[in-house]
Amino acid sequence: MRYKAVVSYDGTDYAGFQSQRNAVGIQDIIEKAFRLMTQTDIRIHGAGRTDKGVHAKGQVFHFDSDLPLTSETWVRGVNGRLPNGIRIRSVHEVHARFHARHDAKEKIYRYVISKGEGTPFSNRYEVHVKDIDTDVVRAVLPVFEGTHDFRGFTKLVKGKDTVRTIRSLTLKETRTHHVFTFRGQSFLRYMVRSIMGTIIAIGTGQADPGLAREILETKDRSLTPPTAEARGLFLERIIY
Amino acid sequence: MRYKAVVSYDGTDYAGFQSQRNAVGIQDIIEKAFRLMTQTDIRIHGAGRTDKGVHAKGQVFHFDSDLPLTSETWVRGVNGRLPNGIRIRSVHEVHARFHARHDAKEKIYRYVISKGEGTPFSNRYEVHVKDIDTDVVRAVLPVFEGTHDFRGFTKLVKGKDTVRTIRSLTLKETRTHHVFTFRGQSFLRYMVRSIMGTIIAIGTGQADPGLAREILETKDRSLTPPTAEARGLFLERIIY
């Protein structure tokens, strides 16, 4: 049987979702929990990597197992062997050709900025930036929407296709926070955080509002402001 | 000049507030930040230890320095050299004989229990216990209030005075949480968590309501249920 699982995690202490050669990925921890629970080797296939330090509320993976267990047994059994910072939210049986990465229709990322200084309890999950000019930012967001070559907003890997489509990029402002929401089928490595770094630079007056379009047109990464910190980024949900 | 400082911290990754022989205490990290900032050795004196893994919203310490800096300069300078999980909230000049520990009039601790299962983002700061009978618990709380020999609720150190006074112990219930608040001039080591362990055992029906009084009367620690986890406990505030 093939199963689809949704997992949340605090990415602070891990080298990203994917297994790494020299560092512990969240995938390694989950596979170990499966092994402890079932005494069998279960390989999990994530919908995509998240980078070192990035969090997830709804990362998805699939796995195969012949064990005839209920959803609830899977969830409890695995969670009982996972650290507190990683929680399986659901496990459901799916058709045999379901693929967590190939079948993903849309990914939703959220970037959280606090207006006030953080506390030791919030600092893991948000970045503090004061005095963001929301009018300036709102005017720039549409520049990123649509299909573009985002080569200036990623770590260049030669020969790789760097064209992506951002279906929407919105800002929700509350009394205490600025929350940015990115929707698209897929994103390049560091793309969301690199765009956020540019938005922050523009919103705080350190860069000209025209810079966004300039980087998209020239694809010149040397123009791109520093990448925003991982701790503000959440993989919120994946739609199938 | 003598200064009084208030500090918040996420205790998860530290061996408690106090400097330890073989482990890093929060005090060590703060003293290092002072050294990096001032190029002088500044020894800080905490109002008390907090145990490994316990958090603080308002721990207090005092220190001496001849540097004529403003409160704001102290706060910014030290915070700039501290990890995100430790934040100085305020620094104020006090009279030369102020002592963080000796002058403390009341300490307020809070213990946070979530009714629902936690998320990876809340699990560091609360303990999950379902089905606590609040009527049973509310009837037991007054048993702990007042002056008692709390020897059954601490790690016994021979010859040490184990009589303490709990001025109040209250429960506030919300839709999602049970929050217990302890007020007293001082507490023994593990005392709050050991009392919480007993309250949880009674509230979930694993122990008889009479057990609270029995431990106080017999002072027999072998009767005491397991100590509640550190991650639910916050040193909330110290009143001078």
C-alpha cells in the first residue's frame, strides 16, 4: 500500500528536510522513527526539500508499506518515536501511483516578520524588521507575480531551468506582524528567501523599488540583496 | 554602579541559569556577552537558579560596572551579542546594596499544560495532558498553599531547611490550556515541577486526591508521582 503523510516541523536544529551526506535531515529522523515502529525499512519521498532552518506546517511525503495499519496507528506509532519538534499530522492510504513531488499542484509558503522585537519564545519562528513601508512593498509585490526567469533569486546551478511561476504573492499586515504568502507550483532553491531579502531591502529604504524588476530583467544575482533568514519561512501547505 | 537586569530565555538548550562545572548555563552566555561588549569581566548574580530546560520570562540578576552607560545602551549592547533564545528586557541602575537574590520578595512561576496535542512550534513551551479533571484539581490546590515542609517535593539535601510558604496556587483554564500559577518568596529545587507532577497524577485519576496531603504529612518522597517536565515551566516574574 502507498500512503501520503503530512508532517509539521521546527526546522531550527536540522539541515533541511532531505537526507544529507554529512548532516541530519528531517527525513532521516522520520525514517528512523518508522524503523523503530515497524522493524522494517521504510523509505519516505518528500514533496521537496526545505532548506536548513526552514519550518513546515504541512510538508508532504509518501511511503510504501505492506503493514495493514490504520491512519491513527501510523500517526501515533511514528509520533511516539519522533522528537517534539517533528509531528506527523496525518497518514492516509492513496492510490499506488501517487507521488508527493510529481503530483503537487501548488505549494504555499509563508514568511513571518515581526514589527516589534521578538521574545526568546518567538525568535525561532519570525524575523524582526522594523519600519517596513507597506505602501512601497505592496506596489512591488506584483512585479514578482507571473512567469519569470528567477535566476537572480537562486543559487545558480548550471544548465538548470530557472523559469518559475508565482501565482500570487500577498502581504497581510496585523498590529504586530507582516506576513507574506507565496503560491506557486514549485520554487527554486532559496527563491522565496531571496525575494524576501529584496522586499525587505526595498521596504526599509535600503534599495530602490526599481531593483525588483531590474534583477528579474538582468538576472544578475550580484545585484540581489542578502537572502532573508530561514527562521521566518514556513512551508505552509501543499495542494494536490 | 550596581545594575538590576531582567532577562527572558528559552531554557530548552541550556543546563539551567546558573554556571555549572561541566555544562553551559545561561549565566555563562550572558557573562560572555558582557565581556564581548565591554572588554571587561562582569560577574552577574542571579535571583536564583532555574533548572535545566526551564524557561524564564522575567529572571533577574544584578551586576557591578563602572562604565557610565545608559539603560538602552546596556540592553542593546548585550542583546547584540546574545543568541536569539536569550533576551535582556531591561537594565536599571539600583542602589549599591541591591541584591537580586536576597531582596526578592516574591517569585511567580507558571506551568503550562495544553489540552490538545501540541505542534512542533508549541511543544517547547508546554506539556500536553488530556482529560484533566479541573474540579478534582481545584479542590486539591489549597492543600499546597501556606507553610509546609515540602521535603516530599524536592531532591533531598541533608540538613537543608525544606519548609517553604506557597502564598497562592491557582489554576486558570482556557479553551486550549490549563495554566497553573505559583506565588511564594522562594521554592526548593524541583518543588514546582514535583507538585505539578502530583497535581497531574491526581487530575488524570492516576492518583488519589488524598495523596497531596499524605506526601506533605509523611514527607515521604517515595510516594511522590514523577516530576513534571521542565518545558512547561516558566519563571514569570520576580517582585522586589
